[in-house]
Amino acid sequence: MGRNSEKDPNRPKRAQSAYFIFMGDFREKCKRTGEADTSNVTEFTKLASIKWKNLSEDERKPWDARAALDKQRYEKEMETYQPPPGMAAQRSRKKKDPYAPKRPKSGYLHYLEAFRAKHPELGHKEIVSKGAEEWSKLTDDQKVPYNKLYEAAKEEYTAKLQAMVS
């Protein structure tokens, strides 16, 4: 079952941003006048984004106003919207306890930390890619020290969690 199959088709459409409203207007204008080719989405989007960036605050006001109206429309429709049974109006994430202890670093992350210390000249991307490559070449016996660091950190984490609950 796909992500979209769970959506209610009667749910109000989200409000569009000023930029999206501008894009729609610009696309229509280009279709009418032939100012730009709208069939190549990538090229058209690049052209439209450059035009949007070059607009002053005053020139953007009409689209900002339309976006504000659309936002009001959406909020008003959401006030009266009742989702069908079995569908939540909006999924909310479980709030994270700000006082909860941080989860322990895996053995791999401990290895990357040591790898970074050995290779301070490498940038972040190189450390991650070369570190992953080296980690995959290590035998299970070579990974033991890093996994032991993880196990120790995991025990400490579990103890802190238990202390919070009690």
C-alpha cells in the first residue's frame, strides 16, 4: 500500500506558497505569449526561479497577498473538516522528552570517530565514504573494540532510561 493510498481525497488542499502561485501565473503567461518553453520542466523552473529571485519585495506583494488568502482558505476549511472514520486528521509525531538520554553511538560511529582522528585532512564526505569502505573491509575480530564501546554505552543508556522511568 503506497503512501498516497492512505490520504483522504476530500481533505482540503494545502495552501500554496507565493512562489508556487507565481510559478503557475508565469507558466500561463509563457504559454500565451511564448516567452519561454514550458514543456521542459527543468529549464522552465530554472528560468522562473531566476525571475522570482530578481523580483523586489514590492513586485512580490500580489503573490504574497494571494498566498495569505489561500492560507486563510485552507485554515478555514480545516476547521470544519472531519476525516472519515479510521483516518486521522493529521498525524502528529510523538514528542521527544528533552530530558531523555541520547541514544548510544553504534560501533560503526565509534570507528568513524577514530578514523576521523587518524585522517584530519579529509573532509566530511571523504571521511564518511572512505570510512565506510574501510569498515566493510574489517573482519569481525577487528570490529570488536568498537562494538564493545557501543555495548558499554548501551548499558549506560539503558540504566539512565530505567532511572528516568522509576
